[in-house]
Amino acid sequence: MAIVQSRSCVFCGKKPNGKTREHVLPYWLLELTGDPTRVVTLGQDFSKEKKPIRYSWSNYVAPACDACNNKYSKLESNIKPKVEALLRREALSVGDYVELLDWLDKVRVGIWLVRHLIEKHPSKISPNFHIESRIAQKDRMVAIYVLDAHPKGINLLGADSMIFNDMPSCFGLRINEMLLLNISSDFFCSAGCGFPFPATMKLQIGGSNSGKMVLQNFQYPTDTMHPITKLRLFKPVVWLYQPIPWPSTDLNFQGGFLGHVNKFDSRLASLVLEGANARERCSDNSRAALRHTVHFQTSSNLMKLSALPRRS
Ligand SMILES: [Zn+2]
């Protein structure tokens, strides 16, 4: 069955102008992992006593505007060679990993939106964000695992849980012999990366701001922590964290947080990818400089992907 019941664009949430459909798991990925028309079981139809839903991967699609679809097809064409390189166990640049994190945001949110469509909104929530408003907006992480002797294929791990239905913050994506574990949430790793973070976050329930989060008691850690978070994961091959400061449209407002008055925070800037050159770059585009921040967890038990033997 084709997933086209809802007429909201999976990228921007507006009514699409045409009949374009977006493969939330891109077609190149379906081809890379087997027959794109293979039929799988994923999800349950909550309107029919939780009957398992079976469909072809190639029909795992959502409505999209033509313009949005074209815009994000560039991300797909950029990512394909990077995923292929990872499958060959080659190293990527930090910039490539940032793009991979963008792509994982896209896939994760896309899967969440499609699941609401095919399962008929089991948790009765109305998604109030879409792919465009969620890419590179919140702290995020990817852990990469290498799986030996796995057949070709895709698995979406955790994406069929009820908690994912309410809160699409974490999922695992198996691509042949590689597993990408991806997490993204508000200030999920800011404290550990030495970035400002709110000590309290309260969800407003009721009133005019119902559903919004109130952030209070900002703290300014002076150093990075090891480990960066308390996540207890099996040892991955690559483990990356990226704190994302709260977006601000004021280019002079470096921290992007209410009450943060420093025009230029040299300590924070030293933690961004541009490092010592951040001051000049910030004058042009402070948000980009601060957003493009990646912390590699460098504990001795981790290896770079390139350190692994390549397969023939
Ligand atoms: Zn759109």
C-alpha cells in the first residue's frame, strides 16, 4: 500500500502542490540493501486490532512538495557515497559526519511521520514539526557499529516502539553490516561537551504555552567531561557527539541563549570545528560556526573506523 493518506509535506508540513512522494528510506539505500520492492512487516494497524502491517519498502513513501523534494535530494546524493565508504570501512572527514548527522535527523523524523500515517496515529498526537524544522536543531549523537556476517538488509531498531511514536529521539538503522545508533534531544550532550545547558527543563501542560518547554537555571561548564554522557553502550567503532546551541537569529548573540550577553565567547569558540579561526568566521555567520561543532569521544577504548581491517 502506498502511504499517501495525509496531504502534509513530510519536509515542511504544508499542503504539497503536486503529487511528489518522498522515499523516507531513500531508494538508493533500498537498492544497496536488496530488492527495493521486497515486502516487510513493520508496525501495526491500530484501527484494526493491531493487525501487522506489511508493505513493500518501495512504497514506504510520504507526500512532499516538489521544491522540498528537490532541495533534499542534494543531501541524499551527497550522503550515498559516504554511507558506501563507511560500509567499506573507510574513514570520513568531520564535515562528512556532520552531514551524516543531518541525514539521520531526516531519516528519523521521516520514519516517525510515516509511521503515524500507516498506523493511523495510535498515540493520538499531531506532529508539530517536520523534517525541515528538526534537522540540526538539537544536540545529537551517532555511534557506529560493525556487524560481522549479517545478510544484506535494513532494520529500523526502536522505530516500532510506542515511545518512538510519541518522541522520535532515538533509533538504530542497520544497513547491511553496519549499525548506526542515532540520538537527538534537547541539550542531550551540551553539559558533557562544555556547552551551556539548562539545569531544569519543564514541559508546560495547559495554558497558552501548552506543549512548550521552559528552560531555566543555565549553567556554564568549564570543561568537557569523559565520558560525555552516561549512556552505557556497547563499544562502538566511531562515537560522535554534536551539541547544538539554541538557535538565535541575532548574529552578535553568540550563545544563543536568553541572558547570555557575551558577544564573543572565546572558550566556547575554541570548542567549535573552526577553532582559532572562529572569531573571523563568527562575524560572518556565528550560527554556522557554533552549530558545526563536533566532539569526538577519544577514550582509549575507541578506534577510528579507518583502523579496522578492510574486507575484500
Ligand atoms: Zn514542503
